[in-house]
Amino acid sequence: MTSPSTTLSLVDTDPAELAVDAIVIGLHSQTGEQDAAGGPAGALLLASGAESIAAAFDGKLTETLALLGATGAPGEVIKLATLGTVTAPVVAAVGLGPEPTGAAPAPETLRRAAGSAVRALAGARRVALSLPLPDDADAADALRAVAEGALLGGYRFAGYKTRPQPARRDPVAEVLIAVPEAGDATARAEIERAHAVAGAVRLTRDWVNTAPNLQRPPAFADAVAEAARAAGLAVEVLDEAALAAGGYGGILAVGQGSEAPPRLVKITYTPEGGGSGKRVALVGKGITFDTGGISIKPAQGMWEMKSDMGGAAAVGATMLAIAALKPSVTVTGYLPMAENMPSGTSYRPGDVITMYNGKKVEVLNTDAEGRMILGDAIARACEDGADYLFETSTLTGGQVISLGKRISGVMGTPELCERVRAAGDAVGEPAWPMPLPDEVRKGMDSDVADISQVNAGMDRAGHMLQGGVFLREFVADDVAWAHIDIAGPSYHSGEATGYWTKGGTGVPVRTLVHLVEDVAANG
């Protein structure tokens, strides 16, 4: 199911003369004793890009917006009928917060503002954004942020309603971004890139939001494989027979409780001429629904466990963006998929499972299933050969307890964890490095196997760290790796905010793309 999409284009026409349904301008709050013109404290300040609009209102635009309740707070959107003062019938002022000192707004501020504005203008056919874009070395980053925010803020899952919903307005079909020179090659390249990257994020959201009865492992594998082949990528799909023949004990154990058998999808991008010679592996958890198995979860909120395949969705969609962007580095995605169900054939606490790399794992909790399928996929990725391995998964509730719903947890090789943190900061998907303490691993020693699946002595204490420590057992010694726990950031259950809409967020697609491009450029 494909959700309605938004297209982007660049214009250098005077914003006051654009033939659009609405023109979006930026609005700053003022917190000092006086504003720049000597006005009273608390006065509003129009951001750059709104000059011609302000002139058309004879300098009374901020006064009118204030009467309508505008404060300039980040993400706030106030709409005003223009009554013929400019060509567009509506001006929408989006809050950017206080004016930065000596700089343009941060890219993430612009990204969230563009998302908020485009979402607030749903129902309009054409919208123009005239937001502050610097004319220095930061111009490309600012334009990229505005473009991504517009495409992601306009996202809406198609859904399954059988009757039209009168109050549910269609997303904006076309967004025009006002820039000084619409023909600039760098600016055009940023728009093309935004379509590729935001398209991957939107597809991730679609897959995460799909009803779990319609996206069990075989169907999910087919959908990912079809999209990857259409993008010109090499695809290998291992079904249950191939998994058994190959010794993927972790994937098979988790999937054996469901009548929908597990899968492992491998997707490969090879640059022309071989690229830099570096190899990147991306691994994503694909539990299409997680009941907890025999260690069953509480019923409350279990419906959100359709999102437990968010890591695999992100990796699969990232591979499509990579195919479009063509970085000079080989990238292979590994997507282990299973449905964790309770039944007479489910794996049990107390089972000992032989993993792909030969290690024996004692199962203590069938709800710690993600690490079982990931262990197999990580071991396969290392066997195939990788210089860098990035794995992402909705792995533990401990991530949410430790870092909340917006910040991912990162564990692994310290240098690579720092690169993940920097990439997250750059794209607006924050992540924070966490330790892998020796005492956590010591508590996972098993009396009957090589390792226990969890640290029974710690129970749920340090749960996020337990997951990282377990996964480390399946990474080859010569591979730099990072585990990105996205249990909180991958799914947004609250009201829409910025460029996040309710449901799947698409985290960490933009981080993974940034990391791949960084490896291609810097090794």
C-alpha cells in the first residue's frame, strides 16, 4: 500500500507573486527588552524570506499575526487570509523560536518548521515555502532540511477505511521552495536527494504502519524483495527450508511458533568499478509481530508490536535510497524476519539453540527474540565480509526507559558509535553511546550453553545493555560495529509534531544513509 506523495520543486519568483494556495513564511519570537527596531519586549520578528510579503501588508503583518495568537514558538502555525494583498490567498507563519545570533536557524529547526507547515496546510494543492536559507557554506544543509521536512511532514498513511472521511484532507500535492537561484545545480541536487531519502523514510513508515495480518514474514519479504529488484539491486531470499539447511537456528527458533514461516532477505548494492573497496553491512530486526511468545506480553499496547520490524523496514528502504544516490562503497543489507507467536510449536524458556556461527544459546525469555534473529544475521554478514556493520532494531524497552522516545541508544565499537552519534546530530535523529560492561556479560554465563540469552540476575536492569552485550557475541573480531536501539524513536504514538506523524517515524533511515555516504567519502 503506497501513501499519497508530495513533489518538490524550486522557484526564484518573488514569493508575493507566486500562484499558490498558500505561502509559508518564518516567524521568530522576541525575548529581549527591545526588538531590532526598538519595539516592545515580546514583539514578533519576521524571518528572512518574508520581506515582500511584509511589504504587501504595509508593515502590519506581525501586528496582525500577534492578534491571531502567534508567538513564534517552534512549530506553531498561524494562517491568515491575504484578501488580495499578495497572489496567494493564504499566508501561513510558522514559528522558528528566537532569532539565532549571527546565524540562520539550525537545520533541524527548519526541518521541523517545514514539516509542521506542510501538515497544517493539508487540503491545499500547491504550497510555497519562503523560509530563511543562508547564502553561505550552510545553504545546502538548510535547503536539504527544508526539503526533507516538507516531504515528511506531508506524509499520511493511506490506511484501510472503506468510506471517504470528509474531515481527512489530502496531503499537499506540490511544494515549491523559494531560493535565490532555482537553476543552481547544487540546489537541484539537494531536491533530488531529498526525494530519494525522504521517499525511503516514507516507505519505512508505510511498512511499519501496515496491519500485521497483511505483513507476515513471507509477505514482508516479498514486498522488500520486489522493491529492491525494481531499484536494480541484487536480492537473495532464504525461506524456511534454506534457513534450516544453512543452520540459522536463531531465526528458525523464533519463527517456529507461527504458521507464517520466517525469512532472511539479503540485498546488495555494488558501485560501478567497485568503489572505494570498503564494505558496509546493514542489519535490521524484522519481527513482523511480537506477542512475546511463551513469555507473553501484557495485552495493553500490544497492537504497537506491529512496529517491531522497524529496523528491517529501515534497512530495506535505506538500500533503495543507496541505489538512487550511488555512493562509492559496497553496501549489503540483511533483514531477518519472523513472527513471534505462542503455540504448540513455539520455542521455550530452557531451550538451547545452535546459532549460525555455531554458538549455543540458552533461552531464558522468548520475548527477547530480536537478539536471536539478529545474532544469525550479524554472523552471516561478518562471514560474507564487512569493514563496518551497522545494526538497528526495536530491541529493548530499556532503551525507552534510559533515553526516552526521541534518542536512540548506540553500543559497539567506540569509534563507530561516535560516528553514529555525529551522523544522528547532523540529520536530526539523535543517538547516544552506551557502555557494554563486563559484569553484564558475566551474568550471561550459562550452566548448559555458551551464553544465556539474558542476564537472569539483573532481570530488566540494564536491559538495553544486555541486548548489546549479547549481539557482540556474533560480531567478528575484525569488524567495526554499532548496534542502534530504536525501540522508542521508531514509532510515535502521540499527536503529530514537526515532521513526525503518528505511527512509524522512519528512524534511522537518514542516519544510515549519512553513515554510508560518510564511509564512501572518508573510509
